[in-house]
Amino acid sequence: MDQPFVVAIPARYAATRLPGKPLRPLAGEPLVLHVARRALAAGADEVWVAADDARIADALAGTGVRIAMTSPAHASGSDRLAECAAIAGWSDDTVVVNLQGDEPFAPAAGIRTVARTLVGSGAGMATLATPVEDAATLADPNAVKLVRAANGDALYFSRAPVPWPRDAWATPEDRSRLPPGGHWLRHIGIYAYRVGFLKRFAALPPTVLERIESLEQLRALEHGHRIAVELSPEPFPPGVDTPEDLERAERRIATAGGA
């Protein structure tokens, strides 16, 4: 039997690159509602949207999705989720999956896998990764890479190409090709935590590496906490972060029925 879990979706109205992102229409419905349906399809016991604006709550009224009105001053998604957990009244043992509010095509199998990985590993956090398939992705600072230990725990997350293929990329010309070996992983930004750990994590002070890379998960590693990493059982299609992404999402639904 799959691990029982709840899903919390942080939904920030004032997104920088796509203002009002949670409520942008996708196939005639709010983007965040598509994300919530993915969580329900995965078998979540409860699906909450941690909103920062009453317009999000109004748009989701009557959909069956629960709303936690959280502070607009939160600096990170984990801070918003910690407040959501308090509003929802979840126990410290509850497994909560942090599903980003811009993932309308998140596969149900991936959502279940991250919850299962958390419980099976005993780590404070769990997340997913997928193999890097081309050199452009490896070099792209917007594609976060990660390195795993032999036991599957994360060693580091970076916007840089890690591990650096020293011999295969000896010259600039070589860097247009992905070296063989399958040693490179791209991080998928979905997390699972026990609620008790989520509360502790949100209370930790920001760290140096977190600020340098602008990657919140590095805070957990710098404070000595484990992050278990599992490969996603299915591809995670690109999320929606820009108007161009939204157009691609519309075309995906139109041509493939959202599959």
C-alpha cells in the first residue's frame, strides 16, 4: 500500500516573471487548479493551496481544494508551507508533499514516489531527479543539478555543471557535447517532509551556500540534514514560469489532452 500523504501547493500571486500566475487561465481554468487535480489523482488524502491573496481563494471556491490563507511576507515556499501545516492542524508525523504551483503536468507516479522515498529513507527531506539528456541543460544555470552519494542522499545541489567532466570538457569546443556515462542529474523541484521536520527547517537561519546559489534546499544540507533523492519514475514536463511557458502548456493540452 502506498504511503498516506497530503499535498500542499504554495501559490504566490505576485510572481515576478508571470504576475498573477496561480490564476492565469489554462484551458479556461486557473493554473493552480490543474496542479491540485494532479495531486488528487496521485491519491493525496488532502490537497491544500497555501495562498497569499484572497483572489486565489475566491477562484478555487467550490472546487474541493482546501485553502490556507498565509502571509504575503514569506520569503520562501517552505515558510509558507509551515504556516499552512499549522492552519491545517497536521500532526508532526504527517507526510506532506510540497508540489510547486506551476506544475500542471506533474505525474501522479512522481508525487507518490517522493512520499514513499521520504518514509523509506528515514531522511528529513526527499526529492526527485532525472538524468540530464544534453549538454545545454548541464550548462544552463536555470536547470539545477545535483550529486548523490552511494546511499542515494544528496551531496550537493548547484546551478553549475556538477560533477565537472574535466577530461571530456578539456576545451570549450568539447562542452557542446554531453559526455557518456550518465553521471549527471537534473533536480526536479518537488519535496516531501514530515511536518515536524518542515517546521524545524523553516525556522533554520539562511545559510551562505543557499544565498550564493539561491537554492533553499542547500540550507538543509548546510545544517547537516539528509535529503534523500530518487529518480522520477516518469518524466516531469516543463512547468509554467513565463508567458511563453503558458502558451506551450496550452498547446500541450490542445494537442495531447494534457497527457
